[in-house]
Amino acid sequence: MVKRKLFGTDGIRGVANEYPMTADVAVRLGKAIAHYFSNGETEHRTRVLIGKDTRISGYMFESALAAGITSMGADVQLVGPLPTPGISFLTTGMRADVGIVISASHNPYRDNGIKIFGSNGFKLPDEAEAEIEDLVLSESPPTADASHIGRAVRIDDATGRYIVFLKNTFPKELSLEGLRIVLDCANGAAYKVAPAVLRELGAEVFTLGTEPDGFNINHKCGSLYPETVAARVKETRADVGITLDGDADRVIMTDETGRVCDGDQIIALCAMALKERGELRNDTVVTTVMSNIGLEIALREKGIKMVRASVGDRYVVEAMRQGAYSLGGEQSGHIIFLDHTTTGDGMLAALQVLAIMKERNQPLSKISKVMTPFPQVLVNVEVAEKPPLDQLESFQTDLKAVEEELGDEGRVVVRYSGTEPKARVMVEGPTNDDVYRHANMLASSLKSAIGA
């Protein structure tokens, strides 16, 4: 096997049936995971929980991982389609040693990925992933004899357990009665869970993206297409719209006027509400370098500090744990409430916003006006390679010129995607014209240097 890096910023990801997302790699990964988490113990049988989203390739990877894991004497518990945060919750709740999610999040059906959670429900640190990767790529991968073969069983009540967990994060003295909600599940992992939660709490629900067929996950639906829900909200005269992605670990919301609220606005709203209740630990929120400067200003005015982490909800969580903070998230809609769970959870975040609406008896259009976003644009550039950006001399010259022109009235963030062959150019500034002009110029400069 050619030695190439497997893990990115959010597990392993790629096109199904193309390296590294092949059945062969999945078998080897299963063997490596079972070996790593056994810690050399012979009396304890390692238990591995496996869940997935609704991609057609999920069956292949589920079987391949289970084969590798059981071949090493570990036992597998299969829960089927369930949101990524549901797997995190069940890993701890069912006392599993490790949880695995088969999903490529918001990507199209042809892609897939594998994420790993430890027994504490948190994603593995880089060091652990590196050790597992070395085992997968080893010329002499771990093996076991015929007396050490595990079992694989299906868990039938996993969905119900996660539904109960989500409902318990909503204040018991409140209900969603009287609310009309448009819900888009992206034909993904939450297609059963999310409608059930909202209806059991009393809401009238209009669903989109709840008929997965293995190929339509994220296809013109989900968190990358919030305008679909916005249009349906106005059509049905609903009170609010909720848009999830394929594995339901992120959420974008829409108010009753059809205005879209991104992760930054949800973070601002929830941070201020938690501070009012005295529940925002250390009066601090963790976001990433991509969060709008308008969020930072709005939080500062309310006496809330904002800490920026690297892009990726795992890095947000790491910063939250290091600083003992309770709220963090990303502009893309990953929102983490560490008092409730260990990873981004789209439905849990939506429920917290709905609770604020009910507590204040106010529409989302009113309670979400807590920050004024600076004009911001994000341009994606398909790249053929990912050399260090500081080695691209002509691009660095253009970047310096833009930063000097913006001065203190804006900022530029350029980074490679950890899951796709793309570079992302984000520019904030005083006017839309400025940010579009600068972003397009930098994107062209980057494309000339390393474009696909």
C-alpha cells in the first residue's frame, strides 16, 4: 500500500472506491482501531459502536469496518443511520470503547468519510489518529488468531435513545405547541430523528429532505441550500426554519421573514442568553478564524470574550475543554454546548434557539438581531496541490497588498480545506464592493499559482 496521509481535519474523507475511501483501507482501519483500543488487554473485549448517514456507500464501509474489527477479537454494535452527535452520545451512554461515524457530512453522495470518537464521546486527538494511521499503513498490520474473533450485532433502539436525549435538553416547563416549523434534513442521517423530536415537543412540522435513497443526500438541500427552507417558510407562513446537513452536526436557521441566520448569529444569540442566566462559563465563547468580526464586537459589548481556534469543530472543542468554556462553534453551523454534549449537534442547537423564542415569546427575527455582520465573502478555489501558502511568492505579494489596503477595517483568512482539494479565501471589509474585489483578486492569484 502506498504510504499517504489518511486523516484530515475531520477524520478520513474522499470519493468512495478511491483511495483512501476503499473497502480495503476500511478493513485495515477496523483492525487498527480494534488493536489500538484493546491496549493489549486480553480479558476485556473491546466494544465498537458504528453508525452512518444515508449514502449508498455506507453499507460497504460498515461491513468492511466490522470485518476488520471483529477479525481482531473486538465486538461491533451497529446502529444504522444516525446523526454524528447521536453516535457520540451513544458511545458514552452504551459504555463503548470507541464510536465510528461513516459520513462525509455536507458533501455529495459519491464522497464518504470515517470519524472516530473515544469512549468519552470526544473526537480523537491528532496523536491518537497518527498512531492508528501508522497501524493502517504498516507493512505488517496487526493480526489475531482464530480463537480471537468478535461478534457484530444490530442495536434496534438507538434512534429512540437519541430522541429522548435531545428532548431532555429542552426545558421541561416549555413546549413547542403553537410553533410551525419547516425542517430540512438533507436526506441525511436525521431524517427520522429530527421530525420526531419536534413533533413530540408539540410543533407542527413541514418536512423537506426526509426521503433518502442513497444518492440524494445533500442534493440541492441541507445546510448549503438554506434558501430552500427560506422559501418554504414564507410559503407556509411558518414561524421558523431549521436546516441540517447530511450528518446533522450543523444547523442553519431561518426566521419567519425568510432571513437566514448562520452559525455566528446563533452563537451570539445563545451566548447572550446563557450569560443572562449565569450559565456561560468564564463569560467566554470559542469560535474560529472564519467567524465574522461583527460577532466579536457584539459579544465584547455584552462583556463576553471571544477566543478563536483553527477551523474545525474538533479544534473548537479542544479550546473549550482547555479553557473550561461551555459554548463554542463555527459560522458554518457547528454549535457545541459542552454542558449537554461533546460535539456539534444541529438539532440540539436548534432546540436551544427555540427555547429562547418560547421563553421570551418573541420571533426569531427579533431575538436574532444581536449582531451586525461585517460584509464578508468566501471564495473557494480548486487546487491541484497544497504547498505551504507562504511559499507562493506572487500570491503573498498580492495578499500583503490587500491587507495593507484593508488596514484595521477588515481582515483576510486564506486556508486549505481539510476535506476537499480546495483553498478558501475569506475577506471581510467595510463594504461589499471592497470584499468582493479583494476576494476575487486573491482567488485569481491563487488559481494562477496552484489551480486545478
